[in-house]
Amino acid sequence: MSPRGRPRAFDREHVLNQAMLVFWERGYDGASLAELTEAMGIKPPSLYAAFGDKEALFREAIEHYQSAYGRHTMRALTEEPTARAAVEAMLRDNACAYVEPGHPKGCMVVLAATNCTPANASVWKFLAASRDEVRQQLHERLRRGVEEGDLAATVDIDALSALYATVFYGLTMQARDGVSLDSLMTVIDLALSMWPENGGGAASTMDTAPSAP
């Protein structure tokens, strides 16, 4: 039995994971301290002692989410051999992850702070910066595709990266609304059919034929 006054020991990773699930499901503003501590199985003093305030806990929960569930995007954009293969893997792998059982649907980075009170604007800005980083990584991958020859130099990579970033973030809202994986994949098929024909062509010309399986 622990001596009186000694803080209760707990598995930090486990309680952080529980906090992550609450934030993911309820959002930052919607997650009350009572819900968080109940899910984590600790008292408020232990939460503050271990993690700081609610926002500090949230930021650490986002880092935990990105390491546990956010690997697909970086893997796709860094490991796939062509720009098109990278975009396809990014969309399909994340769509599968968004509807997996055992955790809330969709992407926590998108859903956890779609709206925040003015007092919590820093949380919204924190997640907006994370989303913008993904857009920049996608843009950089397309730019690399031009350099490596699998995208023509005439392709408007600003427009193309904006298109696929919009599809990417739209998938998470659809998943949260209960849209099936098959339906998400149909959306992805259509989005990929808009890839520039032969990897290039005029900046305003997109191939509207379905992509080959």
C-alpha cells in the first residue's frame, strides 16, 4: 500500500490514449474535465501534475494520435515511387483507417477542433497548422513528381495539391457521418480519375476517364 500523500501511479501511455479517445470523439471544447479524468481513471490533481492543463494534455494527445494513427500520410508521401501512387496511397490508406472499429471515426486532427470558443483559439490554430503542414507535404511531393518526370512541368501543382487536399480532408467528414468504406473508395476512384493524363498535359486539362485498377 502506497504511503499516505504519495501520488497514485498510473500507466502514462494508457491514460494518454484514453484522453485521446475522448478528445477525438467529443472535440476539445466538448471534452469536459470530468469526462477526461473518468476515462483516464485519475483525479484532476494527478492530471495537472502529469500533463499540465487541459490544452497541454490535448497537444500531447494529438502527438500520441499522430504517432499511433497518423503514419499513413507520411509513409505514402515519402515511400511511394510516383506522385500518383503517393496520392492514391494517402487517400486509400487513410480512408481505411478512418472507418476502423475500436476508435472514433475520421481524423482527430480535423475533427477535434472544427469550432472553438475564442478563449480556445490557440487550439484551433494548433490543429490548423498541422493540417497546413500536410498540405505543404503534399505540394512538395507533387513538385518532386515534376522533378522526377512523372508529372509534366505544365501541370498546375498548386491546383492539383489543393484538389487532393480537399478530397483528403473531406473523407474524414464523410467517415464521421457513417459513410461506408466502399463509398469512400468510390469517391477516391473518381478523384484519381482527374489525375493529369499521362502525368502531364496542359495545366487546365485533366483526364476524366477512370484510372486503371
